[in-house]
Amino acid sequence: MMRQKDLSVLSAALLLLILCTSLSGQTPAPGTSQPGTGPASALLSGGPFSFADPTVRLPAGVQDGTTEIILRSSAQQATPPTLKDVELPQPLAARVSFKQIEDNNAPANTWRYQVTVFGLTAAASQQHYALVTYADNKTQPLFYTVTNQPAGNFSWSVSKLPDPWVGSNAGGACTAFTVTTKDAAATDVKVFSTLVEQTTKEGITLNDLRLCAVGTKCDGIQPISIAANVPTAFQLCTTNTFHGKYDGTVVLASRQKPDGDVLLQHAQFSSGSAKLAGFILILAGVLFAFVAKVWARARVERDQALIPAALMRSQLTALTEALDQLDTIYRAIPEKIRASIETLNNELSDAELDRRFFVPPTFPNPFTSNIDAAAYKAYLEARNPRIQLLSILVNKGVVAAAKQDNGTLSPTQKNAVKTAIQNIDSISTTDPNQALQQVQQILTTLHSTLSGVVAAFAVAPAVASHSFEALQLEIQSISRGIWLLYGILTALSGFAVLILNNPGYGVPLDYIFALFWGFGLPTAINTLGPSSAATALNISIARS
């Protein structure tokens, strides 16, 4: 078999023979070029055109294929030149055709051509002759080489991606970079990924990434090639929405460089919906913490403080019910007693106790409250004798006197009962120790006399001050405003620390920590313990 070197020498010799023959036998015809201006003479004269790389390289061992070549001109050209291969004897030489590629981004006086090769023998390197036709039908011959032999040392320059690659986009994220091959084209360009999320161990595989040239449809179907010595812009996109911090490698490889180069080693992905969900969870944690740690505790403290006053009010309620159960003709007589009961009810009401700052407020005050427990105790003790007095007057006096009417009394006798009740009502301001004795005397007299009428004097119940209500409203408004401000600041600080400061926000642990932040629990695994929730709630747990 003829060696490849011999074939190349024979091809060049045949080419010169054809050109010399055409030169010696050429006769000018009307309207044709004069001697010295045809193709043969063009071999002897220079021109403005040259190939950026005069080698048309197919993948190793490939006999038919398509690649690209770049033509440059040192002089300004009004129109793009045409490029045509001069055929050599078949089947010794491969057939080559050129087709211009429209490229609006190509530099001035630079043109890209698609080169299609047929019938190149295995491991061949052939010299070919291309004829450039440009303005006014001028021509210039150029030599180039067609080969499918392996390249010596393939190399490219890759503009590395920002590391880490940070993306926040529902449906996928994209980033861009540029690749420039040196002296040889790159074919079958792909990316490979070993990125793994460090918490969930979710991986980003080749099926989750798409590599495509900028401006093309990024569907991952079309094969990707990179022309020699031409910077090519690519974009790398994820096909799904990912959340978290990923470590590993993303490698850019081609048929000429199967080992590839590392593009990046870290990535952090999130989405707006994940960040919004985290912020909502922080707000929920703040609300839950307020209810569980502030409102509930304050409510229990208030209820405990109100128990003595509530007990005293229940005694007054029982006395009122006893008066309401009297016969109709006697029910309205003890006006002073009823007025005293009403006065005590007002003095023991929640509003009055709040006004005097004896009990914790209904809505927790964010500032230190000035609850005077000692004054509250003295206030209640001062009203105990009055309740005892009213109990004696009602149960042992008025009710006992009304029971003397068994339904058979005459009008005169009924008037005597009324007088007795009026007399009992008139001693509603007496000392409790003396009241029982006076009541007994009145009841004794009721059996022996039916005379005497004592006028009653009604005491109007106390009315709450409008200024007090305004102050209460103002205090509650300020308290609510402070708690609202506290909640907003807590939520915003959590949003900044947990969400904005974490480009890979969105893994399940992130959502749990968002709730922990609002509730006041530690947001680090190593600081959590069995008693963390009890500590946050200020609950004491007995230890064995």
C-alpha cells in the first residue's frame, strides 16, 4: 500500500501539473482575463486573503464530516468573497465543499465557512487548493490541509464561572461563560456534574443541566461544536428548581479533551417562593412565641391576681340574688344596701383594679409594669368588713324580716315588715360588730310593734372616668405598637440572617430553623438539647 507521505507528494505534483498545463494551453478569449491574471498566475502573486487556521480537521479516523474554517482579509472588502475547492484526481483526494455561515458577530473582514469533506481515507493528511473570488472577479489561491489524524496537543481557554454559582429562580437558573479553542475545533462538547447538596444529599446530574450556545434553544438535543480560535459564549442552565448548598465539580469536556476542565465546585440555589415561605414561618414563630411565652403567661398571672377580687364579687352577687328573691312589695326597700353592693362591685371590678395598677394588664405591657401587690392586698382587706356587714344585713336582717310575712299578714302588719327592713337598711354603714346586735333588736321589735318609717337614700353607682378610659386605650395602643415593632424587627432580622444570607435557602432544615428563629430557639444543631423548648418557654422541669 502507498504510504500517506507518498500520497501527499503525488497530490501536490498532480496539482502543479494541472496548473502548468492549463497555463501553457490557455488562449485569451474576448471578455476573458489576459495572460498573467488567471488562476495560474495567482499562484505566483500575493493577495489579501489568508486562513486563520489552514487545517480542516475532522475527528480522528472520521472519513466524512463537517467542520468550519475562517477566512480573513488584510484589506477592506465590500462584499463577502466566495470560496471554492479545486478538485484533485479522484479517488486519491477527498472531495471538499465550502458554504458561508452568516455570523453578525464576526470581526470585520472575517468570514466563517462550513467545510464538508467526503471520502477522506483513514489517518490521512492531504494538501488541497482553494480559490478565493472577490471584487471584480479577482481570484487568489490558498493552500490548506484536510486531515483526520489526531491533533498533537488540544487546548482551550475557559472563562471560569463565579464560584460558587448562586442562583435564585423558580424553574431553573442560568449562568454564562466563554470558551476559546486553540488551533483546533472542539466537537461533542458536554458538561458533567458531581454536585451534591450537603444536607439532603440530593445530586445534580447531567440530566439536570443544559449546555448551549448563547442565542440558541437550550434543549440539550443539538450536538455542540466550537470553532478553532473563535471565542464562543455558552450558558449553563439547570432544568429544575434546586434548593441548598451543593459541593462537587462541574466539568466541561469534549471529544478532543475527554478529561475536561473544572468549571466550578460550589453552587447555591434558592427561589423567591422558598424565601417567602421562610419569612412567613419566622412570622408564625414570632406569633406562636408571643402567645405561648408572653400572652399566656401574662394571662395566668392576671387570673391569679383577680381570684381574690372575683371571690369577693361572687359574695356580693349572692347577696344581690338574695334581695332579688324577696317578695315584690319588699324587694325595692333596701336601697342603701343595694347601693353599697353596687359600690363595692365597682371598686372590685377589673377596670378599677387595672386603673389602680393592682393587677397585670389585659394586654401584656412590653415595659416593666408597676404592679403594687402590697397596696392591692390592703385594698382588698379594707373591703372585707363592708362585705361582712352587708352579709349580716341581708341574710340575717332583710331576708329574715321578709320571712315574717307568711302571706296572712294584714296591710298594717305588712307595713311593720317594711319599716323593719327600712330600719335594717339604714344601718348599712354601721360597724359589722355592732350590726348583728342592731339587726336582732329590729327583728325583736318587729314582733311587738308596727310603727316607724325611715326614709331611704339611694347612692348612685360609680361611673368610670372618660379620661381613665382614654388613658387605658392609649396604654393598650402603645403596648400593641411595641409588640408589633418587636415582631417586625424579629422577623426582619431572621429574614436577613437566615434567608438573605443563605443563597441556597430552601432545604427542609432551613424551614425548621425559620420557625425556631421566630420562637427564640437556637438555630444551630449543636446548641439544641432536650430542654431547649422548656428553656424558651421558661418552664421548670423537675430533674431526677
